[in-house]
Amino acid sequence: MTLRALLLLLAIALAAPAAAQDRAGVERQFRTWLERTVWPRARNQGVARATFDAAFAGVALDWDLPDLVPPGSAPRSARTQSQSEFGAPSRYFRRGTVDGATSVGRQMARAHAGTLARVQSATGVPGRIILAIWGRESGYGRAAIPHDAFRVLGTKGFMSTRADYFTDELVAALRIAQAGYAPESAMRSSWAGALGQPQFMPSSFLRYAADGDGDGRADIWRSEADTIASIGSYLARHGWVAGRDWGFEVTLPASVSCTLEGPDQGRRIADWAAMGITRVSGRPFPDAELRGEGFLMLPAGRNGPAFVVTPNFYVLKDYNMSDLYALFVGHVGDRIQYGVGDFAAPWGQVGRMMRSDIAAMQRGLEAMGHDVGGADGLPGYKTRRSIGRWQEATGQRATCFPQPSMTSALAR
């Protein structure tokens, strides 16, 4: 063995106990934080000591969760935080995922027709939309929910990039336990702390959970009727407009710039139609929609399907802040009820890119004065249209989507 290799092994051996000791110290700080920060807040909101102690019995930090900032360390910068590969939009619409959500959704539509009709009448939210969210969030209650909610929320409240938010959610979860809303041993969550079949954050449960089966309680863990009612309640209270659709796939003429995308550039749907935008189905826009506001939405720029969406699309984004999530819900809902097929336009190929590469492009665009919505490595509508505006300003055809070939010109 060379001297260099021997020294390396010695350094590793010495570092391992130190790392373990550091984690042990952080665990002790975690218990102190629970006592000094979380317990007083929980007590002030009616949580009993027995409930608090039961919630955290045997709970340790979950070091495998994303976006953690242990005490004494600095948050990662935008330059280093996003080294994972950027996922092409088409991945969100994998054949098995879409077909599974659709086929089971149709079964659920038949099984729960009465509840869906009652909730739609009360909230204005179509049953097909509720079903699609239910399917996406928990596979209609069939998906395993793997994590201890108190461990997840405790870890994130103590040492994540959004610590204040998760601390609030942790206290809300304790209130749920105190009130006995959840059945015994049901406080399981996603890696983000979301609960039950509709995957509500604890504060959302306290605000929006609804009784759909008439037993006087809202049980999003075991009751399918309550799950349906709770999703409808959430969307209605976030502004769902009864009588309007979520949106339409359209053909975007070359004369209409992709830089017109975004919820801050709305026009009457009649005005979009006057610009030559048509539905891919060949049918006209419904008369009731023509007078309403619509927004251009291009999740892959000109490299994929184009849509004119309504304000209801952005209500779906309140459930999950992702264009592709909202599009999935609308599309699967249409497949469940109307039997529509795949999008008419194909998803174009996206070159292999890392999120850090996209973040570097975003910083370059920001330096030019563009509002990209933050250099997070995710090409939202502000980034997409900023790319298009840069392309137009430099004499290129606007595609409004990042590609590896742009890196040398934009990256900072």
C-alpha cells in the first residue's frame, strides 16, 4: 500500500467518528428545539403533553430528506443546489401512469357516482377533476404512504430551507392528533409531510377537509366519500369557477409568439381565437368560454403541445405548484369522462441537461434584465418566455424552451 493510500484510509477512519458525533450533537439540538420551540406553540394551541410525547416517542431526524440545512452549515447556493438531471415534460405523461389513472378513475366514477354528483353540485368542481387529483395523489387510496409524519415534519421544521413553514405544519399535525381526527397509527405522510388519500398538508386538512358520508367527521384516511368531498372543498375555496373548463389543447400558428405565455398575459378566449388559435379537435371554443379570460400555456415551449387554459388551471396549480401537475389532472379528467386520447401534438426531444445547467442559463438571462422567476433549474413559464424573448432579440426563431446548445451563450 502506498503512503498516499494509507494516509487516505487514516483520514477516513478519523472522520467517521467525528461525523457520527456531529450527528449525535444535532440530534440533541433537535430534542431541545422540540421542547423549547415546538412544545410551547403546541400547548398554546390546545395540544396535551401526552399527545406531544406520543408523537415524538422514538422519533429521530430523517437525514435522507431533501433540502436539509443542519445547524452550523450554510444553505447551498443556486450554483450548486440542483445537480440532478432535468426531466423532460413527456416523462410526466408516461403511458402506464396515464392509463392507470384513467382506467381506475372510470371504475371510481361508477362506484362513487352519487357522492361525486353531490360534491359537484355543492362546489361546482367537476367529478372528473376530483377523480384525477385523487388518482394522482394516492392512486385512489391504493398507494403506500411510507413516512412517519412527525419525523418528516420535525426534521424539516428543525433544519430545512423552509423551516418556518414546516414548523407551522408540524404544529398543525399535532392539533390533528390531539383532536383524534386520524385513526390510530394513521399519521403517515409523504416525504413532504402530506397526509391521507388527498395528500393534504396538515394545515390544509384543518382548513378544507370535509364530511362526504354524513357521519359528522372528515376522515381522509379511510373514507372515500370524505376524500372526494375534501378535494372538492379545497378547489372550491381556492376559487374554482363553476361552469368553466380547465383548458383546451390548441394549434398555435407561427404568427403567434410563444412569449405570450403566462397567467399575467391573459386575453379573452375570443381574442385568442381571432389571432388564429384553434382547438386541435376542430370544434369551436364553447360560446360560454369565448367571453372569459384565457391564457397561453406551453409546458415545452414550441417543442410540445400548446394550450389555452382558464383560471381554473391555476386553481389546480394551487393544489400542486406545477404546470405539468395541473395539465395531468385536466387531461386525465377528460380521459375519464370523455374518453379523449393522447395529446394531438407530440412532445419534442429535450437534450440531456442538468438542472444546474438550466440554473446557469437563468442567471445569464437575469443578468440581461429578464425575470425568470428565480434561478432554480426549473424552466417555468417566466423562464420559457424569457428564453423566447432572448431568441427573438438575437434574430432566432423563438422556441421558448432550454436546450443544451444555448448553454454557451446564456450560462453564468
